[in-house]
Amino acid sequence: MFDKLEVNQGMLVENIVAQMLKAAGHNLFFFSNSSRTSAEDRMEIDFMIAKQAITNRHNISPIEVKSGSRYALTSLTKCLTKYSKDLSTPYVLHDKDVKVEDGIVFIPLYMTPLL
């Protein structure tokens, strides 16, 4: 059927991640700023979760879900630039291996329940 129907695979992956996060006990939040006046303020973060552990920073972690092998992190970068002092660990869930780059933790999609 994938050849016959136009399917937004990113939307499907985001829904699967939402189900895994909810099953792990997280309340899910979404962040969107659709500013018409400032491109710097325009961003959309797939999920915001509150981690159980309270640190010296806030316990809100932004999560971006990426289903393809090539992607940009424009919204996450804007969010971190603007709100970094108010956020905890940022995550990117993708189909590759674990890595940490520029303070962002990249983890494979199958590790979502461990957040």
C-alpha cells in the first residue's frame, strides 16, 4: 500500500513516539510559536516532557522526532538559543546510533521508553 497511498511517515513516527512516551508515564506537551513578524521566534517542538528528577535547571526536556536519515534541527536550535537556561536535556529521536553533539542527546527511536 505504501506505493499506492501518499503517507506522511514523519507523522506516523511521531504518533508511535507519543504512544511510547505516554506508556512510560509522561504527560506530553507541544510547543509552537508561529510568529509572523520574526523568523527567529518561529519554531515548533514535537514534544516537551517533564523529567522526574529536579536539577539546578528546570526539568523540562524538548524532544524532536526525526524519521528520515537527513534532517535539520532548526526549531530545536532556536528553542535552545532562546530558552536554554530554562530547559533540561534536549533530545533528538532518530534512526541512528546514540551520540551527544552540541549538548543535544541523539538516541535511536527504540530507546524512547527509557526517557
